[in-house]
Amino acid sequence: MNLSHTIKSFQELSIDELYDLLRLRAEVFIVEQNCPYLDLDNKDQKCDHLLVYDSQRLVGYCRLLPAGVSFDEISIGRVISAPSHRGTGVGKIVMELGIRYCKELFGAGPIRIGAQVYAKPFYEALGFVEEGEEYLEDDIPHVEMVRP
């Protein structure tokens, strides 16, 4: 793998970058997970977007949300790795970079996520702790997790 990454505000994204990240989100969150939901939630414009590439192909992504957009705390959302790159460590790289950039962009503080329940062990390995009860979001079990 030849990985590189970039972090951009919504306004800095090129049309091609925006298309690629929306296509990847639709491919996994809507088509693969068979979950029709409105991905465009009016939060993207308030976020910074982390894009991870293998050569020129987008293979990982997440959005970084300042406190007050999704939760009272800073947040990371829409964490995704391309199906072609699962099991290669791209997801871990996306999250490690996401945590680092949250601190750089928004300062030190807890980071809260809404995690799909099946991914709890992945997030626990990155220092997140389950907080609260499981809930359904778009018919998929989720749980809030916090990294102090």
C-alpha cells in the first residue's frame, strides 16, 4: 500500500474529493449495509474531512465534528474503509489520524462517537469506552463511546 492523507474543511474540498467521499459513504453505509437513510445531514459543512488514499484511490475517510455539532463533545463520524482495503489496517489509520487532528483542530478534550455495536472492540482498542445504553440508528444497533 502507498497511503497518503489530507484533511480539509468542507469549503476546501474539490468537487472530485466531495464526490469520492460521498460515493464511498453511499457504497458502504447505504448499499452494503442495506440501510436507506439520509446521509446528507447538514453537518458536513461544519466538519473537517479526513481522506486517506492508496495511490490515487480513496480508501478511508472520516469527518471531524467540533463540539456542539453532533454531541456536546468533539466527535468523529462516518468512519469508513473501502471494502477493498478491509483487514489492512486502514480503519485504524483513519481513526488514529482522526484523533490526532481532532486535538490539533479543536484542542484537547474528550471525543464522543456513535459506534455501530459490532465495532465496539475496534474502538475500545483505540481508547474509547462505552457510555450509555444501546440504541437503534437507522435500524442498526449503536452505542455511544467516549475517549477521555
